[in-house]
Amino acid sequence: MLSFLKQTAFVPFILFASLSSVLSAPTASTSHPIASRQDTPFPPYIAEPANGTALTPGQNFTFSYIGVADYGRSSYAYHVWLFADDVFDKPFSPSETWTNGYYFGKFDYANYPAIPYEKHPAPSQFATPDFSKANGGWGDGKVATDYPMRLVVLEEWADGFGSVGHNVAVSSNQVVYNATGH
């Protein structure tokens, strides 16, 4: 059996991971390993902009997203939205105006084997939309200051456990649109 184990590339990793998990298991005298990661969230999460960041209309802001893909998990695409802050307070059901906001687009990142090479990477910066400008057609703009909003990422992913369609992960950070007090 040992000769078979030597021929299998992933077995040393699995054995090491199993041994590491046993050695790092919490005991009465140690804290749980997750407790030490309070300042670093588990994927997926929006690394930038941070919660509370002020966004100025027409100005760029840095964007960085840490996706869910990892060994055994594949990511297929993620969508970036800027929604009104109350988006999570409302029931998700058919509605003429469920919320308001802006769609930045659909992106991906390299994660083997699903997407070996990025096809549509997100830019490192997005331009903050200016909601005071008319949208064209019947759509008119509206001035807003100190308006609480949520930068939201919806990521499509799957793993070996199977799912009916893709799983959808949701990440968000609260931002302040057109902040005057920051």
C-alpha cells in the first residue's frame, strides 16, 4: 500500500492536512484556530473598498475581491453591484422596485480547472457613478448626499458535492455615496 501512496500526488497533501488538523485541534488549554482569524474574513469577501469607505461621484475607488475558489471549489463568474443600503432589509420577491443601484459588470478570475486563465478580470478600480445625471430616455438622475449603499458581489460557484445549478455566494461592504461628513 505504501508504494501506491508514493505514486499518488495528492496523498501527501491529504495526509499532511489531516495531521495538521489533528495537531491544531482545540483543547481545553488552547483556543479554536478560527478565533485567531477574526480580523481576516474567510472567502469570499470584498477586500477593498473597506466598510465605511466614502465614494465620490465620478471618482475612482480601488476594488479587490477574494473569491470562493479553492481546491475542490470552482468559480465561474461574479457580478458587482452598488445597491441602496436597505437591499438586505427587503424580502427578495418580485417587485417593480426591489432596490436601486448600479451594475459594474460580470467578471471572472483564474481558478483551475474551471477558468485556467482570466477571460474578464475586474479592473483594479471602478468609477463611482454620478446618480445626479440623467440616465437617458425617461430616466432622470437624483442628487444624493451621505447616502448609505452596499457594494455587493454575487459569485457563481460549484464543488464536488453537486448542486442544482450553481451555488451563489453573496459578499458586501457598506459604503457612503457622495459623503460630505467624511
